[in-house]
Amino acid sequence: MPRLSSVRLSSPPRDGMLTLFHHPSCPHSRFVRLVLEEYGLTARLVEVRAWERREDFLMLNPAETTPVLVEEGLPPVPGAAIIAEYLDETRGATAAPLRLMPGETGERIEVRRLMSWFNDKFFAEVSGPLVMERVYKRFIPAGSGGGPPDTEIMRAARSNIRYHLTYIGWLVRKRDWLAGDNLSYADLSAAGHLSAVDYLGDVPWDEDETAKAWYARIKSRPAFRALLGETLPGLPPSPSYANLDF
């Protein structure tokens, strides 16, 4: 997996090729990678450490956040939600009946609501703080916010995850998937964020059996294989991470 320093951004991808600038622990990047896999799209993966503030990455996304999707001849597509909408606009119609954004207006609103729930609320309360404290801080210089993890922040995030799991369980008991009868962006956004936390061993799976069964079902999909096969140097995954029968 190439780092940004090994990629010349002045050289655009080959015609029709997708490049995803991401970080392996970034929950939003994981969501987009699951979407690409579900749609059968191959993308060149370029690892970015956004905290390094590299000028070539800032030219792609001045917000300094991952992920960013690049397709030849088009502006960079920054952010998980925008990438999801872009892929639906450009690939969704040909993906039916496996389209991840439903066609009916009311159903689309619900998928977008739940995407926002996990990409914004869950990230702010759970996955963002845990990944920052347990992963990113290991690489960020102390003078720039790195250093030992803040145990109070981690304790709060581990407490917050419990009501999110309860909410997932409540949704699945009412529906087949989170937003309705079919797999959608809602499921993949939730799974992407949960997978980042599950890697760290911070998901209390005994909190809600319905949520656990839903995650086991989505984790068993072929789209998850690449994520489950990756490990971070110096930080092995939790025992349950790649176990489909956890």
C-alpha cells in the first residue's frame, strides 16, 4: 500500500482508474472502501497521514481529512458522504438491484439520515476519539497533539458506544437492514466505523445480541475480506476482529 510520499499527484490516474487517498484506521475511509468493494470497483489505495499536512494532499483537500477519491479528468471528491453520493450518481444506476442508495425519495432520506448518524455523531462520540487516542497519537509529534492516550476521553467513548449498539439493535429488530429491506450506505457507514473500533477491541458485543448478529452478517460479506486481512504495524487486531463467528 503506497504512502503519499511515493505517489506523484501531478501524474493523474490512468483513464477510468480510481485512486483513494485514505488511512487504514480512518473510519470514513473504511466506509468508502466497503462501498467500492460492494460495487466491484478497483481503486489504487494511497495511505495518507493527514496530520503531516503535506502540501500535495492539501491541494486535494484543504480540509486535511481522509478519504479523498480521485478519478481522472474530474475534481477530487473529498469526504465519505460526498464520495458515496458521487458513486451513486456515477455507478448506482448500473448497480441495480444492488444499488446502495434506494431510488424512492423517503427511503433515500432515511439512508442519508443514518449515514450522517454514523459519519458524524458516532464518529464524534466513539470512533473518532478512540482512533485518535489509540492510533494516530502514536505517530503525531508531542508538540502537535501526540503522546500518550487520554484515558478519560477513551472512557467516555467506550461508554457512548453502548447506546449506539442499542440503537443499531432497535433498528434491525424493526427492519432487515438498518435503513430498510436492503443493504445500503447506512449499513456500510455503521460497519466501517464499528470495524475501526472492533480492531482495537473496544466494542462490547455482549451489549446487544441483535446488533452483534447484524454485524456478523455484514462482516461475512466478501466486501469485508480486504479490511479483515489487514493489520497495523505494532498494533495487532483484537481476537474478535477477523473472526466471523465472534
